[in-house]
Amino acid sequence: MRDLTWMDDALCAQTDPELFHPEGQGAKYGPAKAICRECPVQADCDDFAQSFEGTVAKTHRAGMWAAKSPQQREHAAKGAA
């Protein structure tokens, strides 16, 4: 089992989760991105997000992770392949 204790220190865990999952076409991630940029566990979050990109249900891939939108993570994953 993976150690996820870093999530306890994530700033997103201390804010409105809706900020990280905006709905609708043209939804903005600006507020979530600002929080992510200040987060002390952003590197852990990025590693976690990359580890499950393309391997789990779409609902787990949705939303802002480590200051990256789903599209940005997908683009990064394709570049790493």
C-alpha cells in the first residue's frame, strides 16, 4: 500500500474541493492553481497524479492536481512517453 500521509498537509484538503473540480465548458482553474502553487506537498501530489494518469477511472483523473489541469497532465504524460 502506498504512503499517502502527505495528503494531510495538502492545502486542497483544507479548502473547498469544488475549486479543484470546476464544472461546465470554460470552467476556470485559476483559484485552485493559486492554492496549488503555495502548497508544501505539490511535488508529492504531482508524483501521485502522474502515477495514476491513464490507469484509473476518469473520475479520479479529473480536477486540478499539482497545479495542472487534466489536459495539462495528459499533455505531460504524452510527452514523457
